[in-house]
Amino acid sequence: MKRLLNYLPLHFVVLMIVGIIVQFQTQFWKFGFFTISILSTFLVVLFLLIKNRKFTTVISLVLFFFVGVFSVFLNDDRNYNTYYNNYLENNSSVIFMVKKVLKPGFYYDKYEVDVTQVNARKSIGTVLLNIQKDSLSAKLKVDDRISAKPLFEELTPPLNPGQFDYKFYLSKQGIHHQILLENNQFLKLETSSASLVGLSARLRSLIQESLKEYHFKKDELAVINALLLGQRQDISKELITDYQRAGAIHILAVSGLHVGIILLILTQLFKPLERLKKGKVLKTILIVLLLWMFAFIAGLSASVVRAVTMFTFLAFGQSFQRKNVVAFSLIASMFFLLIVKPMFLFDVGFQLSYLAVFGIIWVQPKLYEVWKPKFKIIDKFWQLFTVSIAAQVGILPLSIYYFHQFPGLFIASNLVIIPFLGFILIGGVFVIVLSLFNLLPQFFATFYGAVISLMNRFVSWISLQEEFLLKEISISFLMMISWYLFILLGVQFFINQKARKLVYFLMSILLVQGVILFEKSKNTHQKEVIIFHKSRHAVIGKRVGGKLFLQHDLDSLNFINDSSLKSYRIEEVNEVKQTDFNHLLQFYSTTILLIDSLGSYQLKGLQKPIVVLQYSPKINLKRMIKLLKPTQIIADGSNYKSSVLRWKITCREENVPFHYTGQNGAFIIEK
């Protein structure tokens, strides 16, 4: 571990990561491409001319910080003159090319599309395209080109506190606008050329069509598509939930686990080549080629490309057979990926993959040394057990931060499924190849489908063991960092039991306790009133410390599962109590009046309240404004949009601030 921490490229990668984060969060570098070349040249010349070791080290670190900054700047389409938004006019004619087919929503088919032309001028940039579902119209495919005169809309931010920020998520992928079209609002053009991703998509479609001939069940085919073709769109919500609760969701996403297993199998398969002259080089080249062939079949998605790149570096590193070569290869792959695609850094899959692998490299060897089983079969399971624990050590705080749960039976899932996953993957490759040539025996297809169904049933059974699933756990970003320091220093002390290591470990415990006390104190003093947005429902809450007093019209099941409230309930408060504010809510000196469908608002002595309109009350808004003189009028999601539009116009005429939660998000009144 000490040698790894002293490995200079690791320091360079850390500084580059800092540069990526700073540029993405602040966008401070706005000086153009010419200035980038001048500054880069200046730093390189300084590095070459000055021979002082400490100075050159500092210059190197500064240089790699700016490498991170520049990689973000160069990968942002908005910094180029040919960015589509620079050409847009009223009623612009635009040509799009489908880049990626996304999972459809309830009403729209969704695609990532490149904007290739605006008003006959070549352009760059990616947008989210939503096309209204139509059973009579064929769906678009990768590389399809369409022409339209669309309206580019800003992406909608989250409407409630703590809710998933889809706008921020897409911005990390370079998408800043969306388009909504009906099937009669665009013209499909002739496809001029096929991209590598497009060719991969065509091959995948051909495979999917050939597999349908062999009578796989719906869930079997969906899992085969996910395991081997990287397509999770057809997996039911229930099955995904089962895999999540069982701690086995990584099995359904083609990632480092699958590529790592394939690498192990190929390494053993081609081991005899090492006897030849330059056999190791030939073996490595063959393995890398086959890994990229798998990536091509799996759709060349970001997660697959990341995983195959990581293990390509690892395959080349293993051929050198030197100490710590695995860790050094992973650092090199991370550096390469972040240079090419710096936004990978903010991808949850990227973070989990590297943390899991580093956890395995760092913790697993020491755990494995704790016990040496005599029997080979027990030894293999002990290895798998220690690998699972080590991977969880690497990802536990991050997975709780993102997903708010911890599957206690993840070890059982991994111990049962992973030993057979190699056979499932290799068997799947045979199924695909034979089905493409129409040579797949039905009995083999039936047997393979039965294996997939057995895996699904096992995972479903694991997911039903509620007592082992820790749900609705929330930690802040600061707490996550504190836990990682605790794990890092704790493992360091476990490996090397010295007094200094113990002191550091105890300090990390104090840090965790300090963060807990700080956040508890902060939470105790937090007071606010929130008018949430929930379509067709009225939800208003008063928070006092860790308690939330909530008035709502949701049934118990909808309340527990509702995404608009769930994140806030888990992350911000400890207890929720249902209440009835009886049309009037007092929050310090602020009076909040709730006017529902009855339209009653004439309360004696009430002046200058904040008015919340619910359930489309039939009132004369001008008369109410003259009588109560409200400081603010709020319309929540329970109102008809036609009523909201009418009230908005009236408030503008009467010069009263108006807030619609469906457009402006939840209204929050803080102390």
C-alpha cells in the first residue's frame, strides 16, 4: 500500500480529478483554446528547463490540475462556435442523428440525438428527444436521421427538495435541452453512413430477433439481453427491484464483474500460448481483441467501454508480471478514461467500479490470510467470500449515499450466483452464436432459459428476506467522506498494527462522531414550511427539527413509495406525523392560508397572509386579493392547469407574486 501511495502517477491522477471537479462546478476557465495552448506550453517549458526536483514536482502537479480543467473545457460542446444553440432562430430547420435509444417512458419514446445541422449549417451538440408513443409507427434506431422544426426546451429541474435531479444528471452527459415531437412533426431521412455504435446496434437487433425464435420466457429473454447485450430496457420493474434488494443488481449491468470473469476465463484458455516464443504477447493481444469484440456485441455503452478499457490495461499489465502491476494498471486506465471522457468521474458506475476493484486489491489479500482452508473447494468459496467483503468495503459508504439501503444478504447472492456466472456468460455466448446461424438446439435453449429462471427465482427469494435488508438509510456527503477515512485508516491499522496507525484510526472515529454531532445539531435547529408539488394531490408540511408534520391526501401505500416525498423523508427528517392544519398555518410571524375547493377565506382580522390555492377553488381572485392583500399566492399540483394559468394572469395584473409548484418547484419558507 505504501508503494502505491508513493506512486507518482497516482498523485497526478488525483490532481487531474481535482481539476475536473473545479472546472465542472465553477466553469472558471473561459479563456478559449489559444490560451490553453499558451499556458500548457509555458508549464511544459518550465518543467524542462528547471532541474530542481521539488520545483519540477510542483510544476507537474499544477500541470495535471490544468489537464483536468482543460479536458472538461474541451469536452464541453458549448465552448465551440459550431454548438447548435449558436445557430438557432425562430422556426429553425434541424437535422438530428440518433446516438442512443433510451428506456421509454409512459407516453414518450426517448432518444439521445446529435444535432448535426441547423439551417443547413453543420453543428455539434446532443439533446434529449421525446417522441410521442404510437403503435402504428416504427421506433427510431441508432444512426437514423430525422428532420424537424422543433422547439428546444430547457430541462426541468427537480420540483421537490431531495428529488433526483435529472437535469443535472443529463448536464454531466453534455445534454442541456430536450425536444418533444409527435410522429407527424418530423421527417425521417435516408441514413448516409453507419457508425461503429450503429453497427453494434444492428448486430444486437439481429441477435435479439434470432433469440425470439427459441421460446424464451419474457424475464429470461430480458435477463439474457442485460447480461450479454447490455440492454436493460425490457427488464420489469419488479425484477430490477428484486436484484437491488438482494444486492445483485451489478449482475444485470454489463460491467467490470462480467469483463473480469471473461478475462479470467480467456487467461486460462490461452495459457498454453505462453510456451511459444513471444507467446505472452500473442496471448495478451488475443485477449484484448476478444474483450473488445464482447464490448462491440454489448453495444459499446459507456459502462462497457469503461470496463473493457480498465481490463485492457490490466491484461497488458499482467504480461509484465511485476509487483503492484494490477494497481498501477488500474491507475493508468483511470487516467486514460478521464483524459478522454472527464465526465465519467461523475458517473456512479465509474465510481463504484474503481472503488470496488481498489477495495479488492487492497483488502482481499489481507482478509484471505486470516484463514487457510485445507480443502480446495472450501478455499475457492473462501476466496469468493473475501472478494465480496473487500468489494463492499470499497463501495459501502458510496452505495448508501446514493441508494439509501444495504442488502445484508449480498454475500449469499454473490456466493451462489458468481461461481456460476462464468458458465452463464460462456453459455450465453454459445446461445447467441448458434442462434445467429439457426443451429441452436431447442433443448439447449430451454436448459439455458431454465438456468436464468432459477437465478431469477433465487434472487427473488433473497429479496423477500426483509429482516436482512436495511432500508431508508441516509448519510450526507460529509459523512460519506468521514466513513471512507474511518475505513481507510482502520484497514491500515489492521494491516500494520503500530501505535501511530492506532492514533490515526482513533482520530477517524472522533471525526465520525464529530460529524454525527454537528449534523444532529444542525438538524435540530432546522425549521421550515414546504408546499410540495404532487400532481393531482395537495401536500404541505411543517418541519420542526427532525419531525415533519404533514397534511396530505395520499393513501398509505402511495405515501411510502412516492418519489416526490421519499427522498426528503429519508434524507432530512427522522419522523413524519400526519396532521390537519385546518386551513390556517402559523410559522413565526408568517400566516399561511389554505384555500381548498370550498373557496372559504373570509377570516376575521386576517391580513397579508401567504395564500395556498388547492383543488381549484372557484373564487374571484381579484376580490380575494383586495380583501386579504396577500404577500404571495401559491398554486400546488392539485389544481387544474387552466385555473393556474388564469390565476397567473390575474396576479400579474394585480402585481402580486405568484408561484406554481408544477413549474417553479416546491415553495419553501424558512426561519
